Amino acid sequence: MDRLTKSAAELLVCPDDRGDLTVVENHLTCGRCHRSFKVWAPNLVEVLPLHKTVRVGQSRLERRNIGRYEKIFDEKFTWEIAEPPWGLMESLPLRAHGRVLKQLNLIKRVLPDKLGIFCDVSAGSGRYDFELLDRCTTAVYSDLRVADVVHLYRETTHRAASNVLIVRCDYWSSPYRGEIFDTVLCNDTLIYGLEHERRLLETIYGSLKNGGTALVDFHNRMHSGIWHAPYEIGYTIREIKRLLNSVGIDRYELFSYYQEEWISDGASYFKNLLTSMVPPTRYFVKIVKSFVSDENPALP
């Protein structure tokens, strides 16, 4: 049995009934409902629920996002992909490359030096994940979109990365065991509406070990950057804090992020002047899962 296929059985459960999975030939099989999930390659598994989650949506934008989710869920797996994965650097305009690198530097700086068992719950092209690979014992890159997981597989093969497991899954019906990851990354995904955000935050927090760290980001509702796609939903600081508290996340550090390249990362008088006039592009939240009580739940 391949080591990564064995890891999949240890890290994942059946998304329908949370039953344990065992490897049977080229499938993962649930010990409760006996459903089988395809192992497409030793490091690529597909663990989807029997049915997609039915949602209604409270706004036109949310209903549009639900339609996108349903379309992606219904995609059949194929090795022949006709479109690029989300966020692939080669498909972005040159003017966006500097913003991506700026965000990568922030992620590398904020996350722990040792990531242990790491998961990106919405990996896309993996443009940040592969830069973190040498800090992981095992890296789990997951996404629902077929083009994304096939690209991740090909890039992992090209890099001869031996510690990457790729999972096609739906975090609305999470296949992750509870408290299994040391570190979780969720970038540019908490943008689809309150119902979606709550479920994804519950998935992230539930999969973190006690003492584990997650890094997530929210778009700022008060920012009107011209690069914002029409499907994005932003939040104020107050709304973000209320959302975090609603799912039991009470130990976190929230900080502003300016994606504009002309606003430097370092502290300076010029930066302070600019940030007093320009709203942040996003808010990043570093979450530490801990059951230790604290009069001041936000991290210092």
C-alpha cells in the first residue's frame, strides 16, 4: 500500500456518516455504509458525499455562488482539463503578480516555521502551498474543482513531492477527521456569504488539533478595489468578529492587509499616513485553537 494512500485512510472519514475508511484495491471504503471512494492515483483521492448540500441563499449574490457550487460539484472527474486552475500565476495579468507575491510573503511570515500536518482547504492552483512544502511533514491540498485537483497532481508529480496528498472533496460535507491538522490555510474563499462562511469556519476549526493554527482572510466590505470579482462578499471588522464568535472561535489575531503594492509591509511614517486614508483590502485572521480560558480571548 502506498504511504500517501494509507495516510488518506488515516486522515479522512466518510463524508456521509463519518465512518472509518479502509483501502480496498484502488478505492477507500467506508466501514459503516460501505460506499467506495475512488483513488485516482496513490496521492489523489476523491471523497465526495452522495448528495450535494441544498441551500437557498439570502441574496442574489449568494444564490449565484450556490449555482457555481452546484455546477462544480456535478463535474465528473477527468484527466483532460480544458481550463486553468484557479489562481495560476501564468494565467494572471502581470500587474497582479506583485500582489500575489506580497500575500505569499505575509502567509510565510505569519504561519509557524513548522507546519506539521498541513491542509489548504481550498487550494486552487496551490500557488502558496508549494512554497510552504518544506515546512510540512504531510501536506493535504484539497479542492472541489476538477481542474484544480488535476493541476495539483501534475505539479506535485513534476516537483517529485513525496509528502503531498490531494483530495477532491466538498467542505460542506467535510471528510476530515476531527482535530487532525496542525496547520490550516484558507485563502480567498470566505467570500460567498454568511451561511457558507460559518460552515467553512466550522470545518476548519473542527479539523484543527488543540494548539493548532489556522490562517484565513476576509475581504473588506469598505474597500472598492477594481480587481474585485462580482461574486465576492466582504465584511467589516465587527461582522468578522461576530462571525468568528458564532462558531466558537475566541482566540485569534486580526490584522489589516493592504494589497496595494505602493503600501509597504514595514512600519513607516509614510505607510501610517497612507493607511489612515486608504481602507484595507482584506483582513487576515490568525486563529489558535485552545481550550485554555482567557479574560481577553483575542491573542496579544
